[in-house]
Amino acid sequence: MGKHYIPNSAHKEEMLKEIGFSSIEELFADVPEGFIKEFNIPEGKSEYEVFMEMNEILSKNKTVLEMPTFLGAGTYFHYIPAHVKYLIERSEFLTSYTPYQAEISQGMLQALFEYQSLIAELVGLPVVNSSMYDWGSALGEAALMTVRLHRGKRLKFVVPKHTHPERMQVLKTYTRGANIEIVEVKWNDRGQVDLEDLKEKVNDASGVYIEIPNFFGLLEENVQEIGEIAHEAGAYFVVGVDPTILGIVEAPGELGADIVVGEASYFGNPMNFGGPRAGIFATRNEPQLIRQMPGRIIGMTKDAEGKRAFVMTLQTREQHIRRAKATSNICSNEALVAVAAAIHIATLGPKGIQELGEVILKNTAYLKKRLSEIAEIPFDGVNFKDVLVKFEKPYPEIHEHLLQKNIHGGYYIKPHFPELGESALFAATETTRKEWIDKLIDALKEVL
């Protein structure tokens, strides 16, 4: 292994002696026999041959227009105006990495400042960083931040049991090293946070978290009351939100949230097989909160000549000075994704964002109504995008039938919540056509 991959043969013997080994074989003696095998790589091909082979593979893909999809659960097909992609492909944005000499990147700094300003207006909190990796990492950072704000004296973070399972895993990964206990609150018979269970578990918590909408696609009806329960117990109130709903519901900041997290990439970015993303992170305008925020904040100031200029106001990251004081290890943050989100939000404007939310709500309601004709909808309430549906037959069999009918069905949730039985989440967005839903129902009727 050494002679093939390490180009330092001239110093090999000296290095082996220094670390106490007589040979390369002895160094790798603990590697199981047969573990290292020859790579099964075919002979090289010309560029044209590779092009033809890739084209053949890609031709197997079907677009959403060819194969309607109802698979949501955190990743959704939204329409993105054509100019968004064109603008972010400009070299000023596309080549921008972490700006170590930030002030020479005035254009990128201004774009991120605009992103922060737009998100602040949407979520109802005045201080926003220039994005995290995704919603899950933003949630993990929020939990760590609430513990820091309590100076490590409270090591408990309370979340609904019906938090998105993948975000829950990221949260547990982030908090494991800090020995933070993740306490789960059960849901009631309407799929909402059980307030009595919350009251019993909130004592000594650093923070309380909820999602709008929750994983079942339902809007939590007691957001303000949950925030009050958190604050009465001395905990910070953290709200995770899908920003495409913020044109039709009250902003989390106006409902008492101390910290808001979420997913900015729902604006301006395609699904991309789940990434890259850009996590929202916002907080109240209080020095102790701002100082503990992860990531970086872009601010507006004046240069030596009195002209408007943009700077990194805060950049408490591990790559910069005072590394031991860093509040986050976020490095090449999702700046381009955030810029795309800002362009899309600015394109829509307040009226467009409201109309977007209304169309999604309307399409979701129609999907829910049609699904209720043939299957059980376990929870009553207002759904946004996702609808939980319970079937009597095993859902994987149903899903296979839908695929044969050229329809991509919902997200199977029994592996995450076995108590809900053969259930799946079916999703609609502003792109979902009425005829797609009708086609789905006809296919489900056949298999059921």
C-alpha cells in the first residue's frame, strides 16, 4: 500500500524508524488479510464514448412532469423562475468562496446582507446569519446555543416526538458530544404537541422546539401557548419553519420565538437529490443572543469616504481569530444557495409569497379531500404540503403499484413511527396539478 500511494520513498525508512516500525508490512499488520483488493475499474474511454454512455444512463430518468411525484417529507418540487439560475451563475457569485478578505467581496456581501434582510422580514426576527448548512444543522446549533445561553447549567432540550426523523438524527449527533439530553414530547389525538406532556417535561430545559408545519404536515394550533410554557420554565423557544408558509401565517418571531431555524433552499433551489441546502438561523436583537449565534453576520456600514459598504460584523467561526471561542464549525457555508433564495424571494415580493402559500394550501386541501375518500386520514387539522394517510394494506406494495402506473407515491413512515401502522406522507406544492391528484386517486382505487 505504501509503495503505491505514498510518494515519499526517499524518507520511508527514516519515517518508519521514527514511529517504531521496521517495515511497511508491519505498519499495516492490523489490516485484515484480503481487505485491500484491486479496484474493478474498466479500461479508459474517449470523451465521446463517455458522453454516449452517460446519456444512455440519464435517459432512464423521468422528470416530475413525466412522472408526477407526491414524495415530500422535507424535499419538495417548487417552480423556480428561470432568471434565478442565470443570475447565480454570474462569476461574481459562482466563484465566491468563504471571503477571508471579506471587504473586497462587496457584491457577495451585499447579496448576503439582502438575504439576511429578507429572511428577517419573513420570520419576524431582526437578526439573521448568512445561512447554515441546512435545517437539521441549524436545529442542532440552536440546541447548543440555548445550552450556552444557560452557561451549561441546563443540559436538556425538549422536542416533539413527531419532529422530522432525519432532523432528529442530526440534532442527536450535534448534541451527543455536549451531553445534552433530547427529551421527546408525545403528540395528542389530533397530531398536535400534547401540552400537558410538555408541561411535565419542560422543567430545567435549555430550550423547547416545535416545527411549522410539523412532520405530519399539520399546523400546530398552540404555537403561542407552547412558547409561553417554555418561557415560564425559563427555557428558550425555538421554532423551525418552512418559509414558503410565511405569506399566510403569522411569523414565528411575532408568536414569541427566541430563535427561528428553517430551510431557505425551498426558494430558488431545485431538489438536487437532497442537497446542497441553506439553513435559516434568526434570533432576537439582544447582545447575549447575537453573541452566541453560530455562523456569520453581514452588516452595513460606511467606508472612509462615507460611502455605503458591507462588512462581516460577526464571524465567530473556528477558522478565524479566537478559535477557542468559536460558536460553530461552519466553513464554506451555503452562500450561493442563500443568494438564489434571496433572488427568488425578491422576485415574488410580499404579494407573491402570500399567493404561493395560498396555492400550496389549496392544492394540499384538495389532495387531502381526495385521499380521504379512499383511505384514513388519522389527524384532523390544517395541512400544508404533507398529508398523513393510513392504509389497511402494506404501503410498500401500494407504492410499487403506483410506480408501475408512472406515479411516485408518498413517503413511508412506518419505519420511523411504527405506532402509526401502514402510513405514508403524500405531498402537494404549487406545482401539483389537479389531474395528477385525480390520476393518483384512480391508481390507489385499483390497488386498494
